[in-house]
Amino acid sequence: MNLMGLKRITIAQYERGLLSRNRSFEAVMEPGVHWLFDPLNRCDVKVYDVAIPEFEHPRVDVLITDARALIERYLMIVELGVPRGWPGLQERSLGLGAGAG
């Protein structure tokens, strides 16, 4: 709902939301009702179910690089393949909720 620039976002107990503003990651939204002031419609929230063990996001590498400390509070980052520090690509798998603790 968008009423005069206000958006109401509801995140259920088994969900987490990723808030982006101007297409840049800003925050992880925890369960509850959230109100966003967004008169220019520049905010976007993608809601993810924590019961699904693997987190899929089109820009997961950017999230890990730019917001690793925050993301690790909510996700367990599992790197497969080439060891860290080696040249080349690395495969990453993320699990929702596994890093919280």
C-alpha cells in the first residue's frame, strides 16, 4: 500500500526482507510491520522465507562484498570450490537464518 508516500510492509515470523533504496541494498528487515516514507517510489523490499535453506538473490556477490558483516548476522556463508585468496571464481551458497545466533 502506498498512501501519500507511506508504504506498509509486513514481514512474517518466518520471513526476512531485503530493503533496497535507489537499487542499492540498505537493510535486512526483521519480522513485524514496517512503515517506509517513499514519496518517489524508490524503495523496494524483497521478502524471503527462512524455511528455505538456500538463499538465492541475483546480486548475492554484491551483498557479500558490500555488506558482509550485516549479512552474516542472518546468513551462513558457505564458500565452495576455490579456497579464499586464490585467483578465479568462487561458488557461494547462503542459508537464511543459519548465521543468526
